[in-house]
Amino acid sequence: MHSDLSLIKNSAFKGIFSLVGLAAVNFLLLPGICLLDLSDVSNAEPSVPVSEDNNAEILLLVWRYRGRNPCDCWENFRISGCTITEDRSMYHKADAVLMWHRDQIISRVKEAPLPPEPRPPAQKWIWLNFESPTHVQRLWKFEGIYNLTLNYREDSDIFLPYGYLIPNVLLDKVPQARFAKKLNSSLDPRPGFVAWVVSHWHISLERVQFYNLLKDYIKIDLFGRAGTTILPPGKDSVVEMLKQYRFYLAFENSQHTDYITEKLWNAVQGGAIPVVLGPSRKNYERFLPPEAFIHVDDFPTVQELAQYLRKVKDSPSLIQMHLSWRKDYSVYMTLWSGESYCTACKAVRMRKGKTDVVKNLTAWFYS
């Protein structure tokens, strides 16, 4: 999609009509964690076994805490043996220190952005970030100090995606399922056609260039600060709005491996078919069945994508093909920021006694 964005990233037409049903698809929802416990996400080296000491008590210091009160990991996520603190006087007793990257580069107070050196023996420092590489600044300044990474990328030491599906047959086995929402598989008509919520608008962004082409072929209702209608604050307002639309443009602000944000999951919750622009189709299929979304790369031109959206809108059988999978799933969206802290704490407990070398963040994150 660069010349006319005339070819969507020069991809060949992949035949959306040939998408197979969910029962025949061997897609992996959350690689490496078996869908049974999101907090078991420590991607240790295969040659080094990592086991959990259920008796270990872990103290995690969050260097700049986000939230009203320290999270109770057992009460919220059924993660035991974890104490979260923002009390810096506990620094020398902490098993690990967790630091948000954004807070390290935007200091709002007159203080050192990092804990003091030398660090206590065996203490782990954890780098936490959920922005894409395009929007991560001055990463090079923090080379050689972090032991673990907590990120949306699957190859992080601690993998925590923005959201994921839980098969309904596993709801009683997944601790987070009590926060999940069962998906409505209704095929009822919807008054709205295509919606897009966008606030960050710049002509250089691929998603803006794509929209400017697509709107010449179909009507798109634009919401957000860059649109004609500003929704009330909160993600629920987006989800409620999407219940009135057949399609949603779940366009990411940049295209990177595993960078699949709440934009997709809002569409899933609202029952709108996501039209996605982000990483590859193969990447999305690790999180969703292939018929659950329409990727811009499925079509050689913007015009053909628009033609397909119109065709689906008027075809009950195609709508059913894109939505029938929903009856078997619930959707879970990560609960920021307490879940980040508790997930990190459990990962530290699982690695207790293991030496973790410092990371080359730049080489990893920009790969």
C-alpha cells in the first residue's frame, strides 16, 4: 500500500473467501503460556529449567508506582507470595525493581531516574514498556542495566499482551477468566457501516494515508479528537459505539512484531469485524482465528478492500463466516497496571536463584 498505496505492501491477494473455519485452524492464542495462567510467562532459556518455589516470598519495588494503592496479587490475580511496594526505603530488601521506560526518560520530579548503584546481590531490574519501538525514546541510555523485560512481545522475558481470547471450555481453569467477557455471536443487522476512532493524526502515518484512500470508496464515520464526534472518556464508550457498526478500522499507529493493542480488542468486544493494519496476518493469527478479522494485506488495492467490505455488509453468509467463531470464546483485556506488577513478581519468583545477564535492549526491541 505504498504506491496509491496501490499495492497493500505489495502483497498478493490471499483469497479471503477461502478462510477455513475455526475447528480446522491450528492457531495458537498465546504462544508459550498454554492459556492456563498468564502469569506463567517467564521465557527462560530452554537449557535452563525454571521452576516455581511456592514457598518463596517475593518483594517487588515499583520505582514509580502507577495506581492508587499497591496491588494485592492474590486478591486480584490469584498470584501468591508476592508483595508489591512503592516504598523506596525497601530498596535494599527488594528481590526486584520494576521501572516503566517512559518514567525513566520523563522525570517529573527532581530525583535520579534510576535506583542507586551498586544494586543488592541477586536483585533483578525489570524494564517495562508497552509502546511500540517507533515511540520509545532514548532506549540506548539504558543499555546494560536491566535483567528482564516485560513487554507485549512474545519473546519478552515476561510476556503480557494487551488482550487475548479464552476458550469458554477453559474458563474455570484460567484465573483471569473472572474478568473476561463472553462474546456475543449475534448476526443481527447494524445501522453503522465502518467506524474509526483516532486521536493521533499525522499525514506521515501509514494508517492516515490508508484512510485517506479508503474514504474515497466507502463511507467511514470518524470519532475521536481527529474526527467529527468525540466520545466520552473510557474504553467502554468505544465498545458501546462499536455495537452499532459492522466494521472497525483497528489501525495501529506503527507496524511492529506483536504490537496489537486495545484497538483490536475493542472491536472484538463490540462485535464489529476488525479491519486491521499492523503486523502481518500471520502475527494476528497467533491471537485470533483467521476469519475473525480482515487484514489490509488480504487485498492488492484499497478499492478491492472497499468492495469486499460492501459485499460482506450485504451478505448474511459472509457475516456469519466472520462472526460465528465468537460463540466459543471470551475476551480478556489486561488490567493495567496492577497485573503488570503481579505478573512481574511471579516471574521473579519462578526465576529465583537464577542469574540473569543484563539485556541489550536496543538490539532486541528493534529487531
